[in-house]
Amino acid sequence: MALTKTDAILLKKFNWSESSRTAVFFSRNYGKIALFDKGGRSFKSKRGRILPFSSLVITYYASNKESRGYISDIDITRSLSFDKEGTLGRLAYGSAACELLHSMLGEEEPNGNLYQYFWDFLVLVDTADKRSLPALFMAFFLRTMSLLGYHPNLEFCTVCSRKLAAELQPDQDENHALEQPDCQLSAQRGGLVCSPCQSVGDHYIPIQPESLRLLRALQSASLKEAATLPIGYSQAAILLDVLERLLKHSSDLGSRLKSLEFLEKLKNSNSMG
Ligand SMILES: [Zn+2]
């Protein structure tokens, strides 16, 4: 069996027994890979631990059986602690990003750009002001969709190609806004459909002009820029709902991200401040 080495970030662990488990990584060179970790849970194990939210270098024996191989060694390059103010929120958003990638990445499809973007996102989740977390996560969600080929079209009608920017300016007065075509999103078409192009019986996802404006801003923002956008937890929940419904059509993301459900429960039971 060949010995292989790559940078990797842990996405998910499945424990099979007291001492063994499978770890699923997003690796820089090989994309998503599931590796068998025999004896890794044992206290006697001398190699580095498989820490979450960490930049790891994994060495493994590649195999063509059920799992992609066996972990031989782990080195930890950098581990993020998420211990600044708002730790639970940081953990929830970091976990949600891992969950999203676990469900969206194909097996062994390397994506160096997304790998680097994911790591940059995790570093910001560790260091940014906790009020930036919802906007950072939404920017990450949108970029991940784009880099994996689900780029939602938020500028043009996906049927008639009309540019829809002018109709949806945030500074429109209410009466004027009412005269404007009522755009909705289509998961099937992967973006906006203007009112005249909508057909009865097709399924659409309604979107408010304010949400559309924010999604457009997030779609073109770098992570640093996204961190400055004023998006609170409730606004992020609305945007997240829209994106999850868009994505349901084309990926394995069957239900809501569990890590964020946890965040919602937490917010309802006591204030996150
Ligand atoms: Zn149209």
C-alpha cells in the first residue's frame, strides 16, 4: 500500500468501537476522504490527535477498499481554540461549515480554492468579533455554493435574462416598490425568475428585496468585507432558509444544518447576548 501525505481539515468522525473510528477529512490534495483510524482513540496512541478546527498534515496508507485507507500519522500545524467571547456561537458556525462541506463535497474531488477559503473562514470564526459571525457564515455558504457549481443567479432573470438590479434598490419608497415585478427564486433554475416569466404550478421561493440586497452584497464580498456587513442572527436565519431551499434541489443537504439548529435552541433558551 502506498503512503500518502496531505494537508487536511476534519469534517466528521464516526466512532465504531472503544478504540476505532472513521474520520472524514477535507484534504487539500484529494478533496473529501474517509480514513479508518485504527486504535486512534486509545490513550496509548503516540501520534497527534485528530483535532477539529485544525490544520492537520495526515499521512495514510491509501487503499481501494471501503474506506480510502488507514491513518498512519497526524501532525497538527495549527489548532483553533474558539475561546474568545461567544465560544458557543463560534463552535456552532464552525461546525455548520464542516457539516455543509461534508454534505456538499463529492468524494475525492480536490478543490484547492475552496480548501483555502474554508481555512481562512475558520481562522476568522476564531478571531472576528462575535457579531460578525452570521454574515461571515452566510458569505461562506454562498461562496461554497459557487465554487461547487451551484452559483445562484441573483442579478438576472434566469428565464428572459433581464437584469433585475434596478427594481430592487433598498432606498425605494414603498408605493414605488409595489409597482415593481415580484421576483422569486427558482431552485430548479438556480436563481431569480421575474414576475412575467413565472408560470403557474412551478415552485418558487419568495424573497424580500432586503434579503436579496444582502445576498447580492454577500455574494461579491470577501470574508473581511462580509464581516463588516450588518447582518444579525434573525436576518441570517431568513437568508439561510432561502439558501437551504435553493440547495435542497441539487445536493444531499436534505434538512436544516443541525449545528445551526443547536444555535437556535440556545438562543431561545437563554440570550446569547
Ligand atoms: Zn424574466
